[in-house]
Amino acid sequence: MDTTAASQELHLTMSNEDYLECLVRIEEEGGATDGMRSVDVASRLGVSKASVNKAITALKAQGLVEQSHYGRITLTDQGREIGDAVWRRHRLLRAFLTQELGVDFDRADAEACKMEHALSEDTMERWLSYLERQGIAFEDGRS
């Protein structure tokens, strides 16, 4: 599935994608097999718990997350797929900015967070193919 097309079809905002990305990161880093807590998401994104609850309600309506009444949040398969794709674009953009352009990590991380929403998967794959033809390869590791 082209997750950028899915995001457009679902009318996901950059903020929606950031929440999905955050949920994927928490899940991966903490092995949150039983779901994530709203307070952890709020802390990670620097937002209020009320903001998280509002976003989760919207994502639930789209079928991207599940949550019992104020219970733990779990990603659906489609939510995980979109969040994982956003996180992958983020990592690859950040790696390019730091490794090839020498941008400071914190600045590269912040700028990658903005750029990750603008690039389609097709464009990202074409860019990566071009870079590989130039002899530049990027680790797609989780970090």
C-alpha cells in the first residue's frame, strides 16, 4: 500500500501522521505489546493529555487506532503501516541531512519531521535509488 496515498485518502493531517509515528516509535522502543498510555504519547510529543485524547479520537474514527474508554492505545495494521512509513522517511531524511550535508543532529531531526510529510513514498524511493547509484547508501536502522 502506498501509505502517502492512504494518508491523503483519509485526509490525515501532519499532526495525525506525527501521532501515528509517535505510537510506532513507542511501540518499537518499549515493546508495548499491550498498548500505549496517553500520558506517554503526551510526554513524547510535548502536548497535553487532552490533545492526545482528541487526536486518538480522530484516529479511532479513521480506523487507525483502537482504544477502550481511556484505556491503552493500540495501532491497527493500517495505522502501524502509515506510522512506520512516516518514521522510515524521517530516519532516512535525518540520516541524509546529518551524514551528507553535515547538518547538526537536532536541526536535522526537526527539519526531517517537517519534510517527512511532504515526500511521497515513490519520490522517497526514487531519491534513495539515485543516492545508491551515486554510491551513497543509508542504513535504515531504527534510531
